Amino acid sequence: MKIKPEKNQITWGITIFVVAVALLCVYYLMFHWSSALASINTIINAISGIIIGIGLAYVLIPVLDAVERRILKPIYVKRGYDVSFSKDANWKKRKQMRAIAVLITMCIFLLMVYSLFSTILPQLVNSIREISDKLPQYVRNLDVTANAWLENNPDLQELSNVFIKGYYATLSDYVFQQLLPSLPDENTLPRLVSRSFMTVVNVFFDVLVGVIVAIYILNSKERFTTRGKKMAYSLFREDFANELIGGFRFVNKTFKGFIGGKILDSIIIGILCYIGCMILKINYPLLISVIVGVTNIIPYFGPYIGGIAGALLLVMIDPMNALEFLIFVIVLQQFDGNILGPKILGGSTGLSSFWVIFAITFFGSIWGIVGLLLGVPVFAVIYAFFSRLTNHFLAKKSLSTFTGDYYDLAYIEGGEYKKLSDPSNTKYNSARRESSFRNLFKRRVSTTEQFSADKKDGSEAEQNKPDEKKDLEV
């Protein structure tokens, strides 16, 4: 006799197995955290090339779509070819169009990389070397300027001298011991390559694998999403599969909108900063603009970091130049925060300023630079998940999912919403109390006044008391 398990038994068995595996993973992470972290790092190092390729493809997908949709597809349609995804489409021409689009996208990417390494990077290196060579002179200029401004206040002058000496010692230590030895030139590059040959080989191999993986993903990106949808509908119920696919679409929309928008926004701000620095004749315009553009990728804190870093660099060269730069950066960031940023990013995250600061602080402390860049979209996805989960459970209890209904809510009793503004609702500590600030200015009643008031209340009560004798006679 063949025993066939029931559907509920299979469901419970799978649930118990998943819970047991989750508990084992939690136990291992709690008591063997260092080993787990080492294992994760080993896995990441092993597939670093694939991770680079996925990240590169994700950044280049908007470029590929733009090239294909705006340039190539109209040409093929005009020539009479159906290059859609329907069954009757000309799939040969479709693959040809995609191959050309991938080729154009990778050429644009390689051209940008070549421009970076051939034009921008050498100028940045030269600017850094020039600053390091003139660092003692710049510090003397700053010292002379500070002494001239504070000559009537010797205490502040002494404090300023101590600060400048400490600032110079820290900066020179960083420049001469850490920054300059890491900058390559025609003399140090061969020695650097020979000293870390295996590291260079590994990096080159990872980048090569990343480019190959990116090309494959760009060429077959619809195939990955199509197979994912097939797997979802084959394993789960229709409604759950729809929710799952919708969740992945939301994650993709959030990350693509935020990362792509931030990169575009930072490039535009960097270019505008360079133009403004050239007009104002600010020293080292390219270096300053790169600092402002790169730090602008970090949400909320990035503009302040870039502005302060550029001002600290310029204040040693020319304090008035630094003041002009600060005013210009404040105007530029106001333009970015109120006009350019909202136009590009829109509501890509849906987070308030508090949660943006929380996400940057929390994920930045865990993941470092990566956390500063990706913390906001990651937290936006987590926030949206818990918001969706909360609305789901509220709807199951037939309660309102509109946030505005809870602003003036004191408590819910029998399905009825009791408001804080209604003084009759006093349960669950919902009765309003006067603030401490108001009590501070409230006139205190003396003992004599209180006694008089009590006596007056007593006499009024005696007058209003009914006449018992008259009532008895009646």
C-alpha cells in the first residue's frame, strides 16, 4: 500500500525545516560571528569579479535602454523590422540590434574611463603634488593672515597659532606619509607594480571578468527577468507571486532611481562647480570640483563634506578665495537641493530627512563608504516592506490604512476611533495635561484665597440646598 502525504503535512514539514535552518543560522551568527564574517569575506573575494560585473551592468542598463529605444529601434522599425518581444517578431534582427546597443554602451563606458585616466586623473595628481610642494608656504600665508586679523586680541592670536601648528602637523603627516607614496608616477610605478604584482594581477583579472559579465548581462537582461517570473509563478500562488514580482520591481525602481539619479546629479554639480571656480578664478578648480562632485553622491552630508574640504584647502592659499568658494558652494547646493535634485531624483526613496540621516549613520558605521552610498536605498526598501506589512495586517483587522486617521487618535474601542481632541476620551493616558512651561507662568492660588473660595462654594451650596421642611409640608 502506497502512503501519500497530505498537502498540510508537506506544508508543515517544509515550515519546520525552514524554521530549524533559520534557528541554526541565528545561533551560528551569534556565537561564531568572526568565523561567519571570515567565510562571507572569502565568498565575496571569490566572486568579486561577478559582483563588479553585476554592479557595472546595473549602472549601464539605463544607457543601453536609451541607446536602443531612442537611436536603434526607430531605425529598425523604419526599415520594416519588428524588433519587439512578441512571437512574430524578427528575433534575428532583435539580437542584432541588442548586440549593436551593447557595443555602443561599452564604447561609451570605455571612452569615459579613458578620459578619466588620460585627462582628469593626471591633472588631479599634479594638483596634489603642487599643493604638497607649496604646503609650508601656504601654512605661513595662513599664519600671517590670522595674526593680522587677530592682532588686537592676543589670546585668540595664540589660540589660532596653536591650531594652525596642529593642523599643519596633521596635514603634512597625511600628505607626506600616506597620500604622496600612494600616487604613481613614471619613477614609482614600476617599483609599485613589481612590489604588488599579484595584487595588480588579481585586480586586473577581477575587472576583466567584471566587464565580460557586464556584457553578458546587458545582452541577456530580459532572459534573467523572464526566468525569474517563471520560477515565481511555478513555486507560489498567483497572488503571492504577483506581490513578490512587484516587490522586486520596487527594489529595482528604488535603487535605479536613487543611484542613477545621484550619479547624474553629482556629475552636473561637479561640472557647474568647475565652471563657477573658473569664473571666480579659484585655485585648483578641477581638484575642488572633483571633491564637490564625488562627495555630493553621499546624501544629506555630502554637500557639507565637499564644501568644508574645499574651503580648508583654499583657506591656506587665500582666505578670501575660500570665503568666495564657500558662498558659491552654498548657492550651488541650494540650487541642487531645491531645483536640480528634486527634478532628477523625485520621490525615489520616499524617506523623510530623519530616516535619511538614520540610514546614512547606521549603514555608514557598518559598511563604511559603501554604506554611505547605498544605505538610503537599502533602508528605503526595508521601510517600504514594513509599511506594506503593517497595512496588510491593518486591512485584515478592518482598520484604516490611511496614516492621517491616526494623527488625532487616542485609542480604538469597539472599532470606533476615539480622538485626542475630544476631552471625554480619557482612557489609556489620553487625557491632556497642562505643559510644564504653562504651569511655570500660571498664577498660584494662596491659602487664604483657596479658603475663601471653598467658603463661598459652601455658602452657595447651602443656598441652593432644597428646604426639607417645605418639602415635608407639601
